[in-house]
Amino acid sequence: MERYQRIRRAAVAALFASVVGVLIFGRSASTGLSHEYVEMIGTMLIVLGIGGRLWSTLYIGGRKSAEVVSTGPYSVTRNPLYVFSAIAAAGAGAQMGSILAALILGLLCVAAFHLVIFREEDYLRARLGAAYEDYCARVPRFWPNFSLYQDQDEVTFRPKLLLNTLRDGLLFFASLPLFELVEMGQQAGLWPVLFHLS
């Protein structure tokens, strides 16, 4: 399972780096307050994504491969870490001041995660058997169904995993100064603007 997590992290990092590389030559078509509002909404999405990833880690606590976790965020979606990562990625894209960039980055993240999800599901089916099959029959793979929410009185977790999740999540905040630097570089004429996004 650790191998799949490394693959997932590398895939997301490569996807993010390639999208950022392309977006360096793009600029938001919106200006003024609308541009700033999109950036602010993006910052809220990043905070929501990081908070959701931490919430999910509290429940999974390193037990993902050992037992079926079906409470908290895992009661509404089988992959809340990926859902919240996609939300944070959309927030990172919004730092360009473009709704379209936010949607593109969020959806690319969803697509990349689905490739990893299928491999993880095969692994978990083989490891956890009927209990995991029953969980899959009740809880959606990705898009949350909040009517299924169930909780428990207490959970145990591994602090190291929570810290790793926080560290990974904070990388999304790197988009804030990154896109500000991109805008400054474009305004200074350091590189051309090849396209505009709404």
C-alpha cells in the first residue's frame, strides 16, 4: 500500500508541475475585483481541502490496509483524502484568478486519482475481503453522499501520519505566492502571455 501512496504522490506532483508550467504562460481574462474574488474563493478551497485531509487522516489513522474504516468522512465517500485533495487543487488553480483554471486543475486531479483508486481497490478487496465488498456496495467511490454520514465517539490515530498529511497539504499553499510571482513576471514582461482563461 505504501508503494501506491508513493505513486499517487508522484503522479499528483507531476500533474501539478506540468499544469503550473502551462499556466505560467496563461493569464486570467478577469481583472480587478472579480480576479481577486476568485483568488479568495480559491484560498478558502485550499483551507477546506487541507482541513478535510486532516479530518480524513484522523479517522483512517494508518488502518486503511488493516480494517474497513466506515465512519466520519469514510461514511460518505470511500476516498475522502482524494476528494479533499481535488478541492485543494481546484483552489490552487483559482490562484490564477480564473474559474476555468480552477476547474481544469480540480478535474485533472480527479482523473489522476481515479487511476490510483482502481489499484487501491483491487489491493483492499484482496486484503479485506467481504467486509470491503460490503463497504463498496454501500458507500460511493468518490463523489460524497452526505445522507450516509455516520460517526463514532472516539478515534485513534498516528500523530506521524497526521503530520505527514499536514505537510503534504501545505504544499497547496505554495500556489498563493507562486501565481503572484507569475503575475508579476508577466506584468514585467519576463515571459509572454500566450492565452487567457476566464
